[in-house]
Amino acid sequence: MVASTHWIASATGMSVLERGGNAADAAVATGFVLQIVEPHLNGPGGEVPILVWSETDQEVSTICGQGVSPAAATIEAVTALGLDVMPGTGLLPAVVPGAFGAWTLLLELHGTMTLRQVLEPAIHYAEEGHPLLKRVSDAIGTMQELFTDEWPSSAATWMPGGQVPAAGSCFRNPVLAATLRRVISESEAAGGSREAQIRAARDCWYRGFVAEAIGDFCADNEVMDTSGERHRGLLTATDLALWEPTVEQPLTYDYHNYTVCKTGPWGQGPVFLQQLALLEGFDLSAMGPGSADWVHTILESCKLAFADREAWYGDPNFTDVPMAALLSPEYNAQRRLLITDTASVELRPGNPGGAQARLPRYPASPAGYENLIGSGEPTIAKSGETRGDTCHVDVVDANGMMISATPSGGWMQSSPTIPALGFCLSTRAQMFWLQEGLPNSLRPSARPRTTLTPSFALRDGKPWLAFGTPGGDAQDQWSLNYFLNLVHGNMNLQEGIDAPGFHSTHMPNSFFPRDAHPAEVYLESRFDSAVLDELRRRGHLVVVGEPWSEGRVSAVARDDGWLKAAANPRGNQGYAVGR
């Protein structure tokens, strides 16, 4: 079974399984195709966290494909440019592109196919073309002026002939296809085993011609970004050479008879676990999905967990994140007392183990930020078809291997295309703070605290569900809602996705310009009007959205001897397939 955010990518993964590949082979092929067909949501210069259930090892592991900040990326270096917030676009917020390293490490450790076999579909769609999504065409249209006036290499890549390509037209990226072909050629020339050639490909990417082209482009170009000024990048070839993807143990939390696995606090994944720890004290089954009590209780738990994210999360290689205390019964019993029948309008982090919480100084949002081009994840404008998020893929194979991955970054609208490579860089460093002494302060060679957060759950100790969603700060809200729909609402995989969704914008945005909207909640119009009225009465600032606008969840499962999959119908793009 394969489920992802794009039908071509899911079909690619399924074709790999049908040719004898396993879940790792299929996930890698799917991931690289997503870079081609959803370039407004991810790219080769982006990042990906991956959760893997191995039947051989009988455990879940995390592959961290989150690249780090440049060695030259100090607070002093950036504030000396007259900035107090890292720009959301351009070259200055570029980090090491970790996606290629993570996907190839997954292939090396868990796959069976060669790099050529899993890259061939992506090369085909880059070289021969694919039907351009309307959202991609709209995004290029929105970026047209910036591409033409400031980022000519992006104009050359995304506007062939100087025109915005039409939705449904056959779109090609031959330069990117050539880059991938060269990586394969050089890795195969290195010889040796399948695994040795995959390692040679990583060397080619991080210590070869790809790294050199990235370093040269960042050094030689000053480009316009969301600060309104032009800046060079700090990223160098040496930064790429020193980075490697890593394998880590996931963080887990036992909720009733389920064990949920998430990444470490270099991502926002632990907020899912913190919300479970708070919700364990409520009878959600009695409330029922979609009721005012259900929505209110989840929202108020969400606000407390995300406040802790703001105060405590960061790269644990550089800061002490008190996860054991944050997930402890004592701490959550105390925090649970803050949840009342009235919507909170405050950002209230806790003090786990007696440690004193410290929040960033959040910038005031100057007028006009809402119309900025290219900021967010990867929001272009805060209205219409051009609003994007990221990607997701889930795979399970006949032998029981299960994978959940959330690729993102390297969006075509985040930074200029590198002409020699055909892709652009991730601007994930926008998530750092230019303030000293915070868990997520800008530091050299550190991981930014991202929003990317794949999910995995065991039921009664057995692997059950791989799932996730795009959506920035909403990811660990939509995926949590989905999990609770299944656990407490007794819904099947597709019913849980189709149920009316909601998310809070109470917490500060993780992306430039870091705006927050206390007590605000977005709900689909399919909610009962009486529920919406009751939420308003409790003090929530209710924003009613389109009937199918909340969530991008996909999932695969091993359930009572069956393999199952489900995909998101919103946007008519997600696709689940299996046999």
C-alpha cells in the first residue's frame, strides 16, 4: 500500500512494490517523484524526517534528514546586516539540503534496489514532463515578477519562453534530470556493492559537484529576500561536506493501548505526545468527535503543548530539552488544571522540573506582511490557490515494513534556482531566533526546530498505523485529530480523514513573519452550526472555512491481517493505492 499527496507519486511507489521492491524502495522512489511533481511544496534542496518500522529489528527508528545551519550562521553575522528576524526567502536562511542524504540512507539501510532503479521515475518525469498542477501554475504566476526582476535563474527554469506555464501543460526540468543522471553515473563509476554505490552518491551530493555548485552560488550571488534587501548566502561546500544524515530513536508515549512514535524536539513532533498526555485526563469517547466539548478540549490542550514548544524545543545537540518532565504524569496533571470551559487567549508555557520557561521576543507584524511573496511553508500569499504546505508519503509492504515521511523545503518560491543544478535551497533557517539564550537560537551547524512531523503508532504493542500530513504548525493538530477520530470515534482509515477538520492559529507561526492569532480557530463549514455557536460562546474566535479545507492526512495500516490505506480528498490530489 502507498498513500501520498500526489497521484503520480503514489502510483510510482506502487509500481516499485509490484516490481519486487520493498517499502523502503517504494518510499524513496515516491519521495523523489514528489520533488518533481510538487515543486512548490518540496524539492531536492529540501529536507525530510522519516519514521521506519523494521520487521527485522522489530522497532521504529528515525532517519533525520534535517540539514543544519551554516558554520558562519551566527546571530552576530545576521544582525550586523540590520536584521532582527531571519528572512523567509532568499539565500541567507539556506541550510544544508538534507533530503537526498536521508532518502539514500533509507535506501542503503532498508532497501533492496539500486539508486538508478529508484531514481529512474523522477528522472523520467523531469526529462519527459508531467502535467503541471494548477497550484504550481498559480504559484509561478504569483512569483512571475520576482522571478523576472530578481531571480532570473528561476524564471529560466519555471517560465520557459518567458511565460507562466498553463495548468495541465507538460512541464519539464531537464537540468534537474541531468543532475540526477550525473549523480547516478558517478556513483556507479565508483563501483562496489549496492550499498557502496549509494554511499558514493551521497559523497557526490555532499562532497562533489552538487556541493561545489551550491557553495559557489551562495558566495557569488546577492539575491532579494523578504527583508526587502539583497543578501548573499552563508552556506558553503564545506558545510555540506561535514553533514551526514543520522539514525535516532523516536520519542514515544503510551496512550491507552497505543504507543505513538515521533521525532525528537528538533521537530515539533513531541507536541503530539504532549497533547496526548494532557488529553488522557478527559473522556473523549464520551464527548464524541465533532462535538463542542471535543473541539474545545483538544484546542485547549493544543495551546498548552504548543506553548511548551515555543519555550523548550530545539536541537538537543545544543540545548537541554526536558522531554521526560514535559511528558510526565505529574507535570501534565498540573497543566491540565489550566484547561477550563473558556478559551484561553494567553501563551502559557510550563516550568517542567522547576525550570523557568523563556519565550522569544515576538516581532510586531508590520503592515503589508500579509501580502509578502514567498514566505511561510511555503505560503506565497495568504489567499487563494497559491497557498501551499508540504508533502507526505506512507508505505507498507507485504513483509510488514512501514514508513511515514514528510518531505518539504527547497520550494521553488523559497530561493533562486541554482542554474547548474535545476533546484533551489531550503530556507529552513527562518525558523531560528536571532536572540541569544533560547533553545531555538541561531547557532552554527544546528538543526532549526522544524514543523515536519511524520507519525507512527503501535496498537497493543504491534505495528499498526503510519500517517501524517503537510501543514506547518497545523501538522500535529490535523494528524492528532485523525488519530483521535480512529481511537475514540471508531472510524476507519478513510472516515477519519474525511471527518470535518479544524486547527488553531493561537500559537506563534513558526515561519516568517511569526504572526500569532490568540484564540483563533479555523473549522470546516461542515461542522454543525450549534457547535460553532457554542465554541463562540466559550470565547473561541471562530473562522469558518470551506467545507473541505482542513487537513491533508494520508495513512497506511496493518489491521487484523489486512493492509489498508487512505488518502486526503481535499484538493483532488492525494491518492492511496494497493493490491
